[in-house]
Amino acid sequence: MNDNIHILTHPLLQHKLTILRNQNTSTKDFRELVSEIAMLMTYEATRDLPLEDVEVTTPVATGTFKTICGKKLAIVPILRAGLGMVDGVLKMIPAARVGHIGLYRDPETLEPVKYYCKMPADIAERDVIIVDPMLATGGSASAAITFMKEYGCKHIKLMDVLAAPEGIARIEREHPDVEVYVAGLDDHLNSHGYIVPGLGDAGDRIFGTK
């Protein structure tokens, strides 16, 4: 595993992830937990944002302090489950723009096909964080990264709540330049492509469509 793969072990993340896994966790709680986990993960994924000095007058004195250096960011959820992470990220980065990318798997070729894509006009100038709760085979994530590169994006991160080794390996192989942030790395994929032990279908559990 290369240095671009970040497995986040913060106790709050691990606690919330354990509740997320429980089959008895309600749709409401599951949705809220995904948002909270995304918010905590954003804290880690933005550690490298550049800072600059600004002068600020406090109620006591004037001083020089740090602020984020005019960085343009975009959050790009992979539809539909990725939508569950957007609000959590925006709580940390409220000025970020949001793009959307919809993918489905062709039943014959098994390759991801883009059916919807809407991006900010200046997306090529922005640092991009692609979000999706699950990194299973890595097919959708890899395709989304490829599409963003085709838009001209040069700084891309991938943020997933849970990953399988197969998905991590695919991103390492096909996009070694992309940093990946996950709150949990599970054992393997089963014959249906589900992460084991996992948490089930994240989209169904977020939107109550199971």
C-alpha cells in the first residue's frame, strides 16, 4: 500500500463506523452517521490546504494569523450513495462547489458508463474530492477519477467510508497519483461484489430503499 492511501483510525470515526455497520441501525441514524463520518474525514483529507497570513484586529490587539490561501475546492459525489456524504463535507467547507457524476455498470461489458455529469464551469481550476461511501471493486471510483482528469482536473482526492482491498488495489494501479481516504478497510469482496463484513448497500440504507 503506497503513501497515498490513508486509513483513518480516529476513535470517533471508528465508533460511528461500528454503529453504521449494525443491521439494526435505522435509515435516519444511518444517514446522519454517514454525514458525520464524512465531516470528520474531511478534517483529515484537508490537512494539506495551504495557508497564508492575514492581519486581524481582535477585541484586544491587532495580530497576524493564518487563513486558508484562496483554494478553490469542489466536492463530486458519485450518484446516488455519494449524496449522503455531501452535507457533512460542506459543513467543513461551506464555500465548496458541488459537481455530480452518475454511473451505472454495463451488464455486458461490466464497465462503468456515465449517464449524468454536471460540473462547475471552472472545475479544471479546482481541487476535487470525489466522495462515495463504498470502495468495493473500485470500478466506479476509477471511472469517476478518469472523467475528472478528462475535465482537466489535476488535484484529485477520493474519500470513502469503507473500502475493500480489491478497490484500494485498483485505484493504486490505475491512479497512483490520487490520494485515498477511508475510515475502514475490510477483508474482501464476496461473489456479489459486496464488501465483507461491510455494512450492506450504502445507497439503500441511506435512502431507505432496501
